[in-house]
Amino acid sequence: PPRKPEDDENDSGSDTESEEEEDEDTGLTENQNRLLYMISLYSRKATAGTDEKDEWVRKPALIVLIYEGIVAGVLDFDYAPASAMVENRRIWMNISQEGKSDLEFLREEELLNGLQMSSMSFQPLTCYQISDKGKELVKRISRKEKESVHEFVYARGTRELLSVHWDGRNFYLVSSSGYKRKSNITDTEDVSYVSSAYIPQCLRYGGRPTMSNAHRAHESGVNVSANLDELDEVITLNSVSIIVAEYIPFGANQIVQLNNKMGSTERCQGGFISPAIDEESTGTQIEMSPELTSVEILDYTLTNHINFEAKITFAEDDSVVQIETFGVSLNAEGTCFYGLQVEAVMERIKDNISLDHLSRLLVDVQQDSSAIVDAIISQYQRELMNLVFLGDAENRNKVNLVIANEITPHLTADEYMDKGAYENELKQIIGDTKAAYDISEHDTLIFGAFGLLLVGPNSRHHEPLLCAYLQFITIDIFLQNFFARIWILNDDMQTTNKIILEGDKDPRALNRIRYRISKLAKDIILLEEILSFMLEALEIIEIPPEPPEQAGRSLYERLEIAGMRNQLVRRAMDLKKNIAGSHRLLDVLREMSTSVSESKLFLLNESVDLNTKRMCSLQESNERAAGSLVILQTIFGGILAFQILDRITGNSWSVSTSAWFSSFYNSVIVNTPFVWFLISLFVWAVVVGITYQYYAGRNFVKAGLTTIRLKMNRKVIMEKLKKFLRLKTHSYEERNYDDVNDVVRITYTDNLKKDWGGSKPTITFEYDERNCVLFSITIEYNRRMAKKALVFSADELREKIMEELNTLDLWDVTAEDKTKEDLAADKRATIERLLELEENENEMEEAKKKAT
């Protein structure tokens, strides 16, 4: 975390010191002074005897801050694009090798402390902290230099330190008060260049030679004022050839399919290629982007290799001219070579090629080579690559081989490794330098983290050795990515194990567990297939014999090709053990998920059994009650009817004693048999009919019941739910406690019938009080008791209750967010969808601006 503003003000107490102290020499360069002071703002050691913690600044964030210092004109460093891994994604960043070199120098002088860690993506991470010695030296840095650093580390007009934030695609500088701006460190600069296809002769098997674009070399010098900052050139190369190599899982069948796809065996070979899949192959026409790649076959063998030229027609800025022709060699063992001869870069034709320009050219070559090969390999191979590189295969790392006939200045190998200007220049094209050797009086070999440089008049004579070395080094790079992917896979399985163990607390866990296990099983199967491809490749790759001449023997010794093969085989066999362990862990997870499923099924069966017994008991009781009720209704109807008649013919008072009724009474009722009995039955039937109609009417109203059940299974803020339910009058409450869950079922009638169209609904909430999960909501609503004009439909009832809950802000969105537990590939896919959505929105905004 960044320092607090008040801490910065306290630490900058040296600003008030005397001018004599400010002018004191620190023994460092101006850039080193400013870099050291910047690190002192972002780090500090904890005070002894307190609960404070040490503060460190991470190296990726420091790289971004150094770039911002260069752009602001505060740090006088060069920068060049380099590949870097950030949260399982490989990106191109404008990295200053001079800045990194000064960081290492400050560590060597014990002005900085270093901390080595591992990130969540299992990548090594370095952190820096100002040391006590460095803190004392910072006090001697002048106020002027400190103020210049403040220009880019503080938010404008404040003393708030800017923190570096990564959103999945871009870096941002943010402050605690909300200030935010995007860093352009990932925006690499393009250069104009002209290239011809280049394939080493040792990879050719007949066919015509590659075509040259040397006659078009002058075209790259048309716009020499491209958006490049002024660069300090220390080293230049003459007659440069570049081979970018990588490993892709191949096999004999894949090569056969590739030859068929490219039309190698047809009369008209090659043509334009596209990675798009035609979803309507029976249609008449199809529309395609004009940014296609033209392919011309040079030579091939049906099951072993294919060599071809690829002409790139990707769109570039108007200020950039790029005439790109690649020589591509794909082999059955999986090594892919992309070669080009540099005819011109910017205004420089053939010779005097700057390493600064060459580093930017290499970025373009790496990106375009991915686009070329991804367009021609099979969907199965693309799936394998996306698995290993977590859906970011287009930015995968490759190895660079740079061959030049001459280097200026020509020095010994040791002189290039000076930890200064020469070494920093070389790092721009081959990464962190590892070693340098003079293989002859005129030829020099320099190894880097992601490439090697061979310069000298005899350098091209060593192409067979270099290509053999590249075959193994590409597998080495792929093995590193494969190994990292296995650890990510194991991390995904550990997360799955955690979800399974907490499955009883999360009602949605079972579906997530099943999805994760099926996805992990598929990934493990594909990883096994990839490993088998690599083991086969290591078996069939041939080790070239040791050359007879002295320079060749020296190079053969330095490359250590035979020893590298044995090391790669051992590493591949070691990975086989890791895959087997992952298989066993997956089997354990399957068994654990089965127990979770059986546990939930047992609870469901137990609940169904209990409910069934209750329903059977209620049904028997209802049947008996219904029969008794019918009998009682009939008897009570008769009693009521007879009582009515008794009121008419009773002794105490009756119309039978009336004069107008006595004649009718004597003649019809007294003198006629059974008449009164029939009249009694008639009155009985009338009374029973009226009673039944009243009863049926009430039943009809009660039968107009709409019941909706909402299965929620969502995390809630329990205090808010309890507060909401306390305001209701409960008609029923049931609680079930076990070791994991406290299931509560509460039923209430909402008396605010005006809010429900004139009918009072009965609502039941079922939730887990301990784990804060709302299982379900049941609403019973009598639509026949509501006003006809205001009656609620089922959808309106659902919207009504959800509106009430949303108004309460009941949902615990933070607890529901399970994205941290997503599979690594799913996280990457989510980021891609968000970025694609952001790009579409930006395009729409630009279109609107143009329209207005």
C-alpha cells in the first residue's frame, strides 16, 4: 500500500534542511538519486517496538512508475517494449533496461532491500524497500530533485501518492481521493520496416528460393518522423536476420491435415488464409475482412514438414509503412520457425540497424507470427494452446534468434557484459543477459532470457547448430508455461475442494462443483495429450554432430545441445508425475462431490418423507371430517326445518289456532295423511339448499388461490431480514437446527391489503439463519377476494415481493460474488468479455461523435 500523505511530509523533513546539506554529493547519478527517493516514498521499515508493518513496493508497479518518470521528463532513461507476465496474462510493456540496471546497482550498494515472493499466478515477484543506509542518503538529495519526482508520483495539486492498479488490460495510476489516469506503458510504438522471407538452408528440402523485397527498402524511410522518442544508440547491427521460434503441439497427422488445408498437393497451392470458421458452408457468398495473409508454398513433405512464404496485409497507422514477408517452417516435432531478413528499418537500409528500432520490430514480428500460425493450425491445436496459455495464446512468449554479419562497436564478449550501456542495449532484444562468449576471433554469441544474438562474418555458417538449439529451447519455454499451468490447475482443484467442504452452507454449490470437476477433467486430459506430444518430439529431434572447425566446436560446446535434451526429458517425465497426481486428486474430488450430492439427496428424501407422512395424516383426517360434516349438515338442516315448522304449529303459539287457517289446517293437514310430513321434507330441502349455496359460495371464493414459490438461494444481510420480519405478525414459525444449518420457516399475513389489490396474502420465508442464505419465498394470494380492477397476477406478485426486498437492500452482493473462486480460464474469459464490451462501447461513442 502507498504511504500516507502525512508520512511523506514527515519523511521530507530534509527539504527544510540547510542549503549546504542539500548540495552535498550523494555519489550517485541524478537518475539514481531520483529513483532512490521515489522508492523511499513508497516503502519504509516498521518502527521497532510498534505494531507497524514493513512497506515494500512491487517491481511491476515500480516499472510503471519509472516509465511515467521517463514520459514526464524526470528520468533520463531509454525504454523498449518487452514481454512481461501480469496476473496470468502476457503483455508488452515499455520497460527501461537502464532503469532496471540502476535498481540492481542500488541493491548492490545496499541502498535498497530486496524481497522475493510468489504471486497468486505462481510467478516470481521481487519487492523493494529503502534500507537504513539508503534512508540516510536520501536526506542528502537536493530539494530540486525531490520536487521533480513529486511531479509524477503525486496526484495533481495534492500530496497524495499515486498507486498502480491493473484492470486486466491497462495500468492506471490512482489516488486515495479518486484521481485516476491511464498509463500508456502498454502502448508499444511501431516502426516502419521492410523485410524479406528468410528460412535457413538447413530447414529447406528443395523448392524455389525465397523472394526478396530489397528493391522496396526505400519505402520504410518515407515517414521517419514516427512517434518515437529520441533514442540513445550505443550498438548497431549490419545485415540482420531474425528467426522467431516457438513450440506448438504437432504430430504427423496434424502436418498431413495442414498440408491438405494449405493445398500443398494441389495444382494451385497456397492463397489467402483465415482462422475464421464458415458456419454456413452451403451458402453462396461470404464476407471477410481484407486483413488476410497470403501464403505461397516453398516445399513440403506430407507427414514431416512444410515451408512457405507469408505476406502480411494487416492494417497499420498511416504514419507507419510495414512491408512484411515471413519465411515459415513448421515441423512434425512441433518447432515453428518464423524468419525474416531485415532490408530496412526507418531510413536505415540493410546496415546500421539500431537495437532500439529492432526491439520494436521484434514486437511486431512476435504478434504477427502468432496471427499467421493461428490461422493455419487446427482448432484442436488452438484449443491446446489456449489451455496452456489461459486463453491468451496470441500473446505467448517465443524465443528470438538475431543473426548479424557485423556489430558496431566490435568488442570482446566480456566488454559487452559491462552492466551498463552495452548490456542494457542488448537486453532490449534478447532479455536479461545471461552470458556472452567469443566463439572465434570475429564471432560473438550472447545469451539472453528470451533469445540469443550471434554476430560476426561467419555467423550464418552455424545455422544448423542454432536451429537445433532453438528446437530444444522452444520446448524448454513451453515446458515452463506447461509447469505453471499445472500449478494453476492444482490451485483450481484446491479451490474446488474448499467449495465441496462448504457445500452444505451454499445451496448453489453443487452445480458449481459439477461444472468445475467436468472442466478440470477435460483440462487434465488435454494436458496429458500435450505432454505426450512433447515426449514424442524429444524422441525424434536429432542432435547434430559436432562440427569439425574450431568455431563450430566452440559454439557446439557453448550451446550444450546434448545435455539440454537429457534435461528436457527429465523435466517432461517429472511433469508426468504431476499430471498423475492431479488425476488422483481429481478422483478424490469426484468422490467428495458424490458425498455432497448424496447428502443433499438424503436431506431431500427426508424432507419429502416427512411431508408425505403429514399429508397422509391430514388426508385421512380431512376425509373423516368431510363425511361427518356432510352428515351434520343434513341433520342440522332437518332440525332447523322442523323447528321452523314447530314455530308454525306449536302449542304455545301457532297460526293453526287462527280462524283463517283452521279450516285449511283441519281439511288438509289434519284430515289428509302424510301432507304435513311432505311439507316438512320440502322445508328441510329448502333450508339445506340455502345452506349449501352459502357454503359453496364461500368455498368458491377460497378456491381462487394463487400460490407462487420463489427459489432464491441467495446470500442476504441477516439483520435486515430479521428487522423486516419483526414488523410482521407471525402466524407460524418453525426452526430446525443441525451442525451446519439453522433453517427457519416463518409465515405471516400482510394486513396492508391496499398494497395487494384488496386481498391479504400469506407469505412464508424459509432461510438459513446461521449461513445468511434465503432459500425460498412462498406467497399465497386469493385473487377472488381482491378487487377485480386491482387483482395481482402471478408475475405482479413476484415483482411486488422482489421490489420490497430490493428496497430493503437485502442482498449481500459481496458474499455472493464467487468470481475469486472461478477457474483460471474462466477468469481470463470474463476479463476478455468485459474488455470486448468496453471496446464496443468506445467504438459506439466514436461513431456518435463522428455522426455529430
